[in-house]
Amino acid sequence: MPTQRAPEILDRIVTRDSLPIFMAERGYQTMVEIGTWKGEFAKCILLGWAGHLTCIDPWQNYDASEYLDGCLQGGGGPAFDMDVCYEETKARLAPFVAQNRCTIYRGTSSAISTLFTHESFDACYLDGNHDYTHVRDDIATWWPRVKSGGLFGGHDAYSRNDAFQRADVMNAIWDFSEVIGVRPHVCPDSSWFFIKP
């Protein structure tokens, strides 16, 4: 395990709801969110921070045998229709899109990433497909697109394999932390963060 502790400044992020204040205090102007679902957290960010948020999500319906996640299948209940979630997101974020403070992309993380150069964003929040391979690939894709001194993190720092979800975010971020030599800051709400050197 890495021996270097996460930077003390990250202690100011108690839950992900602290993120807008943290970003405002740091002077961040741009953020990308990977995995937007219904746009509820995106709206929370935009209400508390004056920058520009880029939202990326495929909003694609998957069978549980291919991608098991409560945001898709409802944890054993009725399925969430991702076309409906996309329309709900557009409606929820429409005022911010009209103010040119939010851009919404419907597509996979890897496909949409090609639209952005390295160091395009001050912050990145990963909350897409939670299996190990996808989290690992999202980290590899988006870490270079965050500026030095920027915030890089995501949600659901846990590993589970049950009727609700197949996820291995924890191992993906710990493996990454070994590469960069710094432990992640993990919040009680399971959000996790690094400051990019």
C-alpha cells in the first residue's frame, strides 16, 4: 500500500455534497462527471458552484447479465428506462445548459473522451460502470485530462457482488493509488478523491 497520506486539504471534503464549496474555494472552472443518471448530483454541483460542468453518460439499457447495477435494474425491482432517465436529466439541467454552464453528452466515456485534450478539466468525478475493468479504464482515460492541482475522484468506493450490483471500485482505486504513491481520501458517503500532482 502507498505510504503517503492523501493531501490534508481533502479533509475539507466530508461528503460529495461538500464538492461545490471545495471547487469554488479552489477556483476551479471546469468539471466533468462520468455517469450522470438522472442529473440529480449534477444539479447539486451546479447550484453550489459557478463553473461549467460536462456530463457524460451512455444512458443505455443493459440486461443484468451484462451490467448489473441498481441504477439500471432497480435492485431486483422494475427496470429504470435509460431513455426516460436521459429525458429527465435534460429537463433537470436545462436551465444550466441555457446559461452555458452545462454540456450533456450521450455516449460512452471512452468515445466522448476523444473530444477533449489532456488537462482540459479542473475536476473529474467518476460514477459510471462500477466494475473493476471499467473503473480502471475510466481512471486511465480521465486522469490525463485533469490539470495539475485538479481534483480527481468518484463515487462508491466499495466492492460488492450481490443481487443489486457487481462492483469493484475499491480495488481499482487502491491499485491506482499504488501507481501514484498516494492513498485516496475516502468520505463516509463512499466518495473518493485525489489531488493531481
